Amino acid sequence: MARTVIFDSPYLLGFDHTRALIERLGRVSENYPPYNVEAVSHHHIRISVAVAGFTSDHLKLALAGQLLTLTAHKNGEPEDAEARDFLHRGIAQRGFTRSFVIGDGMEVTAAVLEYGLLHIDLQRPEPDDKVRLIPIVSR
């Protein structure tokens, strides 16, 4: 796979892990389930994922480094599924994995399931404007 041009800049050092995450996410073409990413405020982002038919027991949200991963699984069909005769079945309830790369310093502050939407709130702490002087040692 071709390298992302922006990460080849000599001014961006130490971003190999981020580049690898973005390339891994770029290979995923699945668009299920649908989701929104909303800037609630300057330091608050909300991801809303449509998870109709899933309960909190079916969902797992994990953060590993900068990769936020939502996984859903169903334990099979409901007991009355055999007796049901669907004329149209448009609500998908298949398992899925959806991943997001979050920036350095972002913190997951909440995950709330309501009305078929899972809202994941991310906060970016206020930046520290202090200037830190780095001592220069002569040898």
C-alpha cells in the first residue's frame, strides 16, 4: 500500500503508528452500521452509532492506544424468529466491528445507549500553554 504523503514530511516525526492506524482503517470499506461524528464544542466530540436492536449486553467498546473499537454480537435469533413471517426485513441485526482513530490526548468520557443510538463522548483536555525550557548540555 502506498504511504500517505503527509506522513512523509520531515516535520512530522514519530507518527508511524498513527499512519499505520489510518491505513488500516482505510482498507475497511464496510459502511454498517451508520454513524455521525459531531463537534459538540471546541473540545467535545460525540460519535453516534445506530445500533437498533442491540442492548448494552451485545456491545463492547474498547480503547487500545488511539484505536477506539465498537464490537457488536448477537447470541442468535430470538426464540420466536421461526414463527415470524417477515414480508420485508430491512433492519439488519448482524454483528459488526466499527473502529475510529482518535487523536492524542482525547479521552472517552461516556458511552450512553438510548433510543437505538450509542453516543460516545470524547473530550480533549484544555491545552497547556506553559512554555517549557529544555536545558542544553555541553559535552
